[in-house]
Amino acid sequence: MTDTLSNQSPHSEMVPTAAISIEGVSYNYGKRKALDDVSFQVLPGQFTALLGANGAGKSTLLSLITRLFDTPDGTISIDGKSFASHGSKALAPLGVVFQQTTLDLDLSVRQNLRYFARLRGMSSSFAKQRIEETLSALEMFERVDERVRDLNGGHRRRVEIARSMLHQPKLLLLDEPTVGLDIQTRRVIVNHIHNLAKADNVAVLWTTHLMDEIWDEDHLIVLDKGKIIEDGTVREILAKNEANSVSDVFESIIIQEEERLK
């Protein structure tokens, strides 16, 4: 009898399920098209920077992913589960850091995180463990009993990142998380999230308009006027455009698009 496994290549590897898969997503505000047939994937352990100027469609896309808006056209799947077939349960593997703070300023750091843990159905013992782990990783555990109101902007942002990681998500979504922060705090947060993606095999989708937050090994998506203009590794995109920096590529792409639309 023929061994059915003999035909498989010993070097073949299983392709991991995408942490998020976006296929043919479009969205309009009245007659204005905010997103136009957007498709891409983010794999486990991959840091994906979604780069675009204000009004490019980044916030609209994140609103669709988090289901603040319904998706009228196209499909969004998280860890292989689409919203259409699984509803809100598809959001279970997702951790989110919104651009605007959503912490309760009058509660302590610990109380904010405990409240979130209860919403996620985490046991008290596991929540206690994860609160210590996530805050310690961000050098914030010594502030666990301070009121959020008494923290500066950078420390509040670290608490929000810790909260997003409590339930060990497979996908971490961050909407311009360093806006308004000083350079040193920005650097700490950018480094932490990059290292987190590698160490914990977490997929990261990070929206930004700041070039220095993007590393050479990152997956880069350039969004302009609701359309994806570039999708690939930073090195691939730089080589394709014969450019020395992401800033050069971004400026060139925007100029080309403006010329095309004239």
C-alpha cells in the first residue's frame, strides 16, 4: 500500500493562519470614499506599520476592525474567524490601544486593569499574575496603586498597552499610540512593542504617520486616499522605489498620486 505521506516534501512548512486578514474592504461616508478595495494580511509575530497621512483612511479601517463600524463591503477575519460568521466572538483574540485614552482617571492603575480582566472573564489569580507581568515589562508595576489621573501621558499610555495585553491576544492593534508623547517615551514604547511581537509571537498592526517608528525589518503598508499604494517589507519597498528611507518613499508616493489625480 502506498504511504500517503511519502508524496509530501520533507521541507514543506505549514503556512500560519493570519492573525488578521482583510479582503476587499471598502467604506464610504456618504459620497466620499474613505477606503477603496483594501486587502492585506498580518501574520503572527509580524510588526506591520500602517503608514498614511491624516485622512488616508487609517482610523476608518481601525473602526471597521474593532467593529465600531459595520463592514458593508469586503471581509475581515481575525485568527481565521470572520465577523460575518462569528460576530463579536471574532474579536476575542484582539487587543486594542486607541489613540484617545479610555482609562478611568479616578481609578488606580490596578483597579483599571482588574475591571478589564473581569470584562474578559479572567480569574482573579490569573488577572493578578498578568497585571504584574504586563506592568513589570513596561516598568510600571511600582505605580500600580497610583490614580491614573496622577500619571503623565507616557505612563498612562503604558498602562493602556499593559491592559491590551492582559488576556494574551494574538493580534495587537495600536492607533497612533505615541501621539503627543516626548521622544524618549515614544522610543521606549516603539521598542517594547517591536520586541513583544518577536518574543510572544504577537501580530501587531500599528498605525502611524511618523517614519522613525518603522524599522527596516517591518512589514509596511502605505495607505493614501483610501487605497493601498505599497505593501511589503520595508527593504522590499525601498529597493523597489530606489529610495534610501521610508520618508523618501512616502513623499514620492504621495507626489505621484497627486499628479495622477490631476
